[in-house]
Amino acid sequence: MSIVKKENSLSKWYLPGILKGLGITFRNLIKNLTSRDEMLTLNYPEEKYEYGPRFKGNHVLTVKKDGSLRCTACMLCATNCPADCITIVAAEHDDPSVEKYPINYEIDILRCVFCGFCEEACPVDAIRMGPEWQVPGVNGASFINNISELAYRPSLGGGIKTVLDDEERIKGGI
Ligand code: SF4
Ligand code: SF4
């Protein structure tokens, strides 16, 4: 069923509607300027939203106490990734007690769906997802994060060591 609205004499003129719309806009402008604390929007990038410590943001490859990668290149994260965005190239380690390590570990962030399956699949706590969430880039290639970005980016302060408790994880800012 369709409803046919009868036109009245005022609706033939656009001006009342435009003035009414401008009035609503002006009212909200004054309200936002006079009570900024109640505004629902943030002035990004000066103001940033703070997510909780359990938020699954940018990936981090953790490191051992000597600063080397914790990852053993077992491929479980890449196998579990539903977006097929993890690429790992494994190599033999000089130390016979270490079976393998990754000479290349890349995550294509543009394909990642931030599901956290890689973090859950890892048997040695070598990959975590933290509250950092901004991913700037100038082209497609700059969204492919390699080992230096994942493990040693400046915000990680030389790498996050796998001491395995949440307190240190939060303190490390990841
Ligand atoms: S968060 Fe999900 S989609 Fe992203 S790399 Fe990990 S498993 Fe793949
Ligand atoms: S990050 Fe974990 S699951 Fe992925 S290859 Fe390394 S050790 Fe295996």
C-alpha cells in the first residue's frame, strides 16, 4: 500500500524546509561548541580512542631474552589464518637446540581480518595482538609488515619479551 501525501500550500516552497534544516544544524553547532565534553565524536588524530588491554590490534612478534625471535617457524599461524595473509620462510638455526627460525615473516595487513586465530594457534606465545591499531601507509606494499616492523618497531622499545604475563604485556604497550 502506498500513501499519497497531499501537498499543502507551504510545501510548494522550498525555503521553509531549508530554513528549518539550517535551524537544526545551527542548534547542534551551538550545543557542541558549548558542551564539548558531551560530544560523541573525537577530534582525531589529536584525540584517540583508548581500547581495553584485551583489544586485538596490530600484531607483535615477541622476542627471547637475548632479543632473537621467539618464533620457531612451525607455520601453525599461517595454516590457521583464514585470510591467508601470513607468509613465513623458515631456515635451519646454527644452534642445534633450535630446530628452525623464520628468516622472513610477513603479514599483509590489508588482507588481515584481525580475528586473532594466529595468536591462538601459536604454541610458544611468539605472536600477540595488542591495543595499537593505527596502520598508516602510502601504498599497498607499505601494509605488508615484515620482521623489523612486527618485532622491532620503535613503539615496542627493542622487542616484547615472552615473560607470559598480562601485566608485562600491558606495561609494554601491546
Ligand atoms: S588476525 Fe586472523 S586474519 Fe589476521 S593474520 Fe592473524 S589469523 Fe590471519
Ligand atoms: S608465530 Fe607461532 S605459530 Fe606462527 S610460525 Fe611462529 S611459532 Fe609457529
